[in-house]
Amino acid sequence: MADIIFFEVSDWEREPLKKARIKGRKVIVTDKLNERNISKAKDAAVISVFINSHIGKKELEKMPKLKLISTRSTGFDHIDLEECSKRGILVANVPFYGENTVAEHAFALILALSRKVHKAYLKVMEGDFSLDGLRGFDLKGRTLGVVGVGHIGLHTIRIGRGFGMNVLAFDLHRDEFMSEVLGFSYTDLNYLLGNSDIVSLHLPYNKHTHHIINRRNIRKFKRGALLINTARGGLVDTGALLYGLEKGILGGAGLDVLEEEALVKEESQLLVKDEPTEKIKTLLRDQIILKMGNVVYTPHNAFNSEEALQRILSTTLDNISSFMHSTPVNIVNNK
């Protein structure tokens, strides 16, 4: 029976994976898929990865028997779908697992900035209990701009309305029924940027959404607005973000993702790899941004709740089992 290889496996996932009733020999690998361990998958029919494993033509050539990639994520920009389709490899994702989870994290970032929780924590840790520099602002009556009105975006809107916020939304596909039920208004992107006190991004990353926040439209933000990104780092041009923060166009940023965040996490690879100059510039800008007092950053942690992780693993196992029974589900590319 063909091998099933799970990469980027956390400690808590080991036991459920071992017990999973799936045909085939299961192999568990802690690290992400890389040049050192890809040989483990040379005979695999199925692999499961997370977002840190890049799978392109070079990697696929080393896995000639591969038939299914099941990513334990909603996003799949780390996988070359076109190349997979050419080779007859199906790619499955986890379409719904954390609409409330990610939306709640977005509001954790919003509240940290609006009430300066991060600054208050640091002051108290230093023994300073004064209120100097800690005055925040209410969310009630403010305008929330939600860019991307999918499952996560809609839940973000629900939370915003619960806080008594006005909500503007931008999406190419409008659901007027939900707009009426939840009490928000669709508008174009420029109007949203210019009239929102807080802008929260909830889009997938692809060639159409790459740098949707960029050097041209960063100037259109309402002065002092907060930018929240719990989606993908590539949605925001890092140079534009830095410019907006330095010029005071943005009052702050709450970030769970960064452009080129892999380089931030693994700076040591810069010593052994020839990275493009633009990537190096982005990394340096990231480092400047992360040191700013009006920026709150979490390490791609928005998905990381007990309930969401269980849903991700359960759906992934269902994806693999369905494939094994010739009834594949949650496929994001065409064979």
C-alpha cells in the first residue's frame, strides 16, 4: 500500500494521526518538506503539508508517484496548482475551519491597538503603573472596513456590529441578503480605505490580490486608521506599509502575517542562500516595522485555537480518506 507522508506535524497531532483509520503506511515528519527530507516521499501517493512547505516543479519531480497533496490550511499559495494539474496530482485544502477563530484574533489585534494593551503590559512589567501614553479609543461608533467578505470576513463583520461599529465592505462578489441581515454596506476599495477607522484584510493570496494595499492607495487611508492583516503577508506591499506608518497616515498596524515572513523566521538562511535583493529589502523593512510602538505582531497565530486545529486535522483526514475511496473532496485544482 502506498505511503502517506505527513510533514510539519506538531506533537499533539502524532497520536491522532497514528490512530487514524486510513489505508496505507503513515509516515510522520516534524519538519516542513525540504531538500533534506523530501526523499522520504519518493514513493508516496499522498502527502499532507502546512503553509511552510513550498511545493513547486522542483519538489514534484522528486515525488513521481504522488497523486494527492492535502494541505492543512485554507490557503494554497504555497503549492503550484498548475504544475500539479499537469502531472495529474490533486490538491485538497481545508475550506472552512476557523471563520470565528481568525476573526476573533483579528479583534484581539484591534483591541490591543485601540486600548494600547501591549504598551500597558510592558509598562506594568517594568513596575510603571501610570496611565501616561495609554489613552485609547472606543470601537463603538467607529467604522470598520472589511476587505474580503468570505466566511472569515462575514464573522469579522458580525463581531464588529456586536461592538456597535459601522461596517463597510469590499468584495468582487456581493451578497446583498447578508448585507441587509448583518447591517453593513458594500462599497469600492478606495471609498472603504478613505472612510474606515480600521481596515481588516480577509482575502486569499493570488496574482489578483498581490499588494492590494500598495504605494498608490496607502495615501487614500483615513489618516490615523489602523490596518489589520490576519490573511496573507503578500496582500500588503511592505514598503507601502512602512511609508504609511512613518508618515502617520496609519495610526498603527495589527499583523499576524508579513510579506517574506519565512525570511524573518529563518534569517540564518540568508547566510547560505543568494536571496534576491528585493526580498532582502522587504526583510529589512519588516524588521523596522516590528520594532515600532504602534505595531502589534503575532507569528501567524490566528488559526491556532484548540477547536480550529481539531477541525483542520479532521477535515484533512477526511480529504485523504475520500481520495482513497475514489471520491475526492475539497479539491482546489483540476486534474
